Amino acid sequence: MAKSYESDITQFLQDLKQQRPNLEARQKQGRARLWDKNIDLEVVDGFKAAAVPQKPYVYQTDD
């Protein structure tokens, strides 16, 4: 039976995962550190309320 086609990228990723078995766990740890955060909505509302409206052209002087 003929082997089904696998792209070079698929083969590379499979080889990489075999060489580094803890790679996926480290990816999940990195994602949790950077992205999976609990957001305090009161703080977000405070930042929005404190925002100063920006002029249409910020570099124009007030003459």
C-alpha cells in the first residue's frame, strides 16, 4: 500500500516534536504566561474613562 502524501512542513513538524517531546507543553506555558489572563473589567472601564480624546491631526499646533 502506498504511503499517503505528507508535505515537507508536516514532516518537519513531526520530526521536531519527536526531537523535543516537551515542545507543546512549553508552547502552552508560554501562551498562558502571555495571553491567558483574567481581566479586571473595573480597571478596563477606568482606563476607558480616563482616556483623553485625540485631535484629528496630532501634530498641528494650537495657534
